[in-house]
Amino acid sequence: MVEPQTSGRPRFVAVQQAFTAHIRDPRREPRPGGVDDRRMAVYRELIFNNVSSLLATTFPVSRDTLGEARWDALMRGFLANHRCSTPLFHELGQELLTYLQGSAAGGEPNPPFLLELAHYEWVELALDISADEPDPALADPNGDLMAGIPLVSPLVWSLTYRFPVHRIGPAYQPTTPPAEPTRLVVHRTRQGRVGFLEVNAVTQRLLQLLQDGPSRTGREALNCIADELRHPQPEQVVAAGQDLLADLRRRDILLGTRRSG
């Protein structure tokens, strides 16, 4: 039997497209003709609730901060206006970030901190499920961090936000960013726990130097920072940096020193 055509398409394709369009945006897209609204309501609620619940698990602080009404509005906008490029559930959080980037550019009335807050929450999931694993053969865990070359774990992300995302919640929702940015180091420990560490500009720069210069010793990195700061007593920077390197190793941000060969 030949399927009847509708505007050059098989009728079932047109019905499917109308069906999914209505589920995604029931306020603007009519339901397919001949389909009972009570039946359509089952699908509308199922899709919306599943997507909302899944994303609320990834972004619990964003969900609580927005509250039910604003969160539901965000989810409806996401379903109606965003086209996902992945079928994988664990990548849906990245799709919401992409949508928030576009909606911020388009002037949608989300809180000014929402994109950064959502990214901060997504990073925890991304590191938790990352397949990257430190290679124990590359590092001497007890090596001299000053004379040797400190090795930064591949499970370390250094992030800078305009807003203090680690403090935002229902009781604290800033409308303008503070003068100083928020610098965070997010890392996964050897035990598989994801940790967040607020750092200053010097610590962030130290990690950048160690990651960008894989042949730089700890002392060389600290001397570089002292030069950049034009510090009148660079030995003070180096002395303080020695304690900092030891603390970063205790937190599994540094794996130790790079083994030769």
C-alpha cells in the first residue's frame, strides 16, 4: 500500500513532526488533528517531566535558586527552542549550557549569573565521569617539588567566573558581578571525589605555568611569578610557594614530580 503524500512528504512523517512539535511547544504548536488531548497530555507531561528531572539532577543549585516557576519556564524554553546534537542523556547538561549561551545573547530574562552557575555545576559531572586517569608511571609522588618538575593531574580544571558561583543559592542572587573575579580549581582526587578550591591569582598563575611549561621546575615557576609581580623580595614568593606546592600535592592537584624518561 502506498502512503498518501502531504506536501511532498508521506503523511506519517507530517503527523510525527506535528506530534513532536506540539510536545516541545504546546503553547504555540497545535496538536495533530484527530488526536485526543487527554492522550497528548500524557506525552506532553512525560517528556517535560523527564527532561526537567534529569537536568535538575545535574543542576540542583540552579533549580533551587530559580525556584519552580522560573525553572519550569527555562525548561519549556529549552524544549521549544533548542535542538540537541546528542542522543546521550549524560550530555544533556552540555546542551543546556549551549542553550543558555544563546539565550543570554538573545536577551532572554535569565539571572545574569545563571550561565556561570550552570557551568560550575556541570563541571562537577564532567570531571566525575571523565575517562581521563592519571598515569602513575609518569610521576614520583614523593619527588622534590622545588627541584623537580611538578606534574599537574589531568583531572584539574582552573576556572575563572565573573560571579562567585560557589556562593550563589536561593538566599544569595547577585545582580551585578563583584570587582574581583572568582577563581576556582576543580579537581578529582585519587579516591574519585570531586573537590572545589577557591584560589587567588597567584595560585592560578602557578598552575598555568606548570601546565603550559612541562619542563619547568617548581622553583623556576615561582621565580617567574616573582618576576611578573616585580616583587622586591622574590625569595619570599619562593618560600611561600613551596608551602603552596606541598598543599596542592596533598589535594591531588599535583601528582608529584615528573619522572625522567
